[in-house]
Amino acid sequence: MMPAKQILSQIILILSCLPLLANKPIVGKVTRINDFPSNFVAARNIDIWVPEDYDTLKRYAVLYMHDGQMLFDSTSTWNHQEWKADETLSRLMEEDMVQNSIIVGIWNNQEYRRTEYFPEKALQFLPHETRDTLIANWLMDKPLADEYLAFLTSELKPYIDEHFSTYADRQHTFIAGSSMGGLISAYAVCEYPDIFGGAACLSTHWPGIYADSKEIPQAINTYLLNNLPDPGSHKFYFDFGTESIDSWYEPYQKIVDKTMQARGYDETNWKTLKFPGADHSENAWAERFEIPLTFLLQK
């Protein structure tokens, strides 16, 4: 019989991929691009949020966010929760806590979410049997993280920079996500350090897939040890709670923290925070979202 923790993990990962309705932000404006095409991955919706006072005479930093259908409108999400990304970023800009910014919400691709978000090059550090089982049973027989990041960097980002008033450089381009979205965010900065200046990885799902796997988080950590970019020009934010799935993460996060230190990261360019009582949900991430925003987007 499958362990209860593994069953819970599967249920949450499946529910997070259910189809959703339109996003309607409380503040600002969302431009929806339906079925944005790609030569690398299947088409998906893209939501671009801009603040109320968006002005083409100004330029804006860009935060790319995974699971984009969960960001702005709880009335359209499977669990009736949202990140409240529009309210939080608007408030921080009004308080002059962060630079002028927009958010690009990239919808997950439902059944392919796991295979697009799992750090593909970490697979080489797994034993052959574990790797083959992971790919066959969980990654749809074809890992797609590298293709997904190619879509973001060579197709989506050029479109955003052409059609919106952005700063296109690394110092103003960031990426964020939660759970497996945290994994792919860290991976994106490692794979494209000239494009992304930092990542916010909330409730990062270091087990990768299995609740009790030791080999998978070890492989991901080995990848990070070999590929973390220059700490002088990049930032990483990690966090975790202590309830539900988040209760699994602390031992793995401590290992990653040692890797960050070994690669020269310190309090100026890296944060890891623990939130006692916080669970694995959009409500929990919304409560603390201002912390990674101010860390990455500070003026």
C-alpha cells in the first residue's frame, strides 16, 4: 500500500493542475494571452499584471512566476486561494519599498507540470534505477524542464520585453514559485545566470517527487553545488513552513543552506526563513510574499 504522505503529495500535485477560469486582480490590470505558442513546450495561458499607474514612459522590473493561474483571483482557482500578488506588490510600490515592477504569470501545463518543473540536469546525479523509475512513473517519460526554460528565455521573455515597458537586463529580471515551482525557479537562475538575477523559492519541494526520498534531494543539491552562479550578482530566497507538506522540508533545506554557504552566499544575497505554523498553500505564501518581493526587488 502506498504511504499516506505519498498519497497526500499526489493529491495536492494533481489538484494544483486543474483547469481554471479567468484571473481578475483587485488592483492593477491583467492582460491575458491565451495559448501562448512555443516551439519547445505545449501552449499555455500567460497573464501579465501591471500596476494601476503603469506608464509606458517608465520602465519596469519583471518577476516571472510559475503556476500563474494561482496569483491574482481566488474566485477562479481550484482551492479558492491566491497569492494576492497584485495587492502585495502594489502596496510595496506605493510604500516605495520596491522598484516599479510587473508580474508575468505563466500557467502550469496541467498534467505536465511535474515534468516541466523538475530540474532536468539533476537527473544525472541519480542512480540509474532511481532515475529511470522517476522518469517513467512521474515525468511522463520525457523530462521537459530544459525545454520549459528555453520557452521562457527565448520566446516568452523577448515577447514581454518587446510589448511592455521593461528593463530587459539581469538586474531587473527575477523568477519565483512555490513547491515544485520553487525547484524550477532555482534551476532557472543556475541555467540562465545571464538572464535571471535572482529567485524566490517558497516551500521548495526538495523531495522532488517522493516524500521519503533521500536520493532525489541529494541529486538536486549536488546540481546546485556544481552550478550556483556568482553570488556577487545573484540572489536566492528560500523558505518553508512546519505544517502539511512543508513539514518535510527543513532537513533538506539545511543541506541546501550549507551548499549556499559553501558557494559564497551570505545575508546580502541569500535568505532562508522558517515560518512555524505555516502550511503548504497559497494563503500561507500570500501572508509572507512581501518578504521575497522586498528582498529581490528592493530599490
